[in-house]
Amino acid sequence: MLFLKRVIFFGETRETIFWLKLLKDTNIPEQKIADSMLNDSEEPARIIGSIQKSIKNPHNKSTPNS
């Protein structure tokens, strides 16, 4: 169940990023505001994407000491 929630969250985040980029291209919000919203949306997507990758490949972890 938790895996499914991560998949849904990741998909929703990616869709939000898509719409924010589209909105940014219309120049409706100020550039600074649009960039801030995109950054705020991309960070959780990177975190969840990283979690999904590490769950799929638990033996392929890259650590500084390995």
C-alpha cells in the first residue's frame, strides 16, 4: 500500500511540474514566483524518485565508503 502511495505521489508531483512549466511559459505569474513554485515542486519529486530507485535496487546503493 505504501508503494502505491509513493507511485501516486510521484505521478501527481510530475503532473504538477508539467502544469507549472506550462503556466510559466505563458508569463502569467512573475518569473520569480514561477521559479519558486517549480523548485518547491521538483524537490519532493527528486526525493520520492530517489526513494523509488533505492527500493527497486537495494543492492545498488552508492555510499561514500563503498
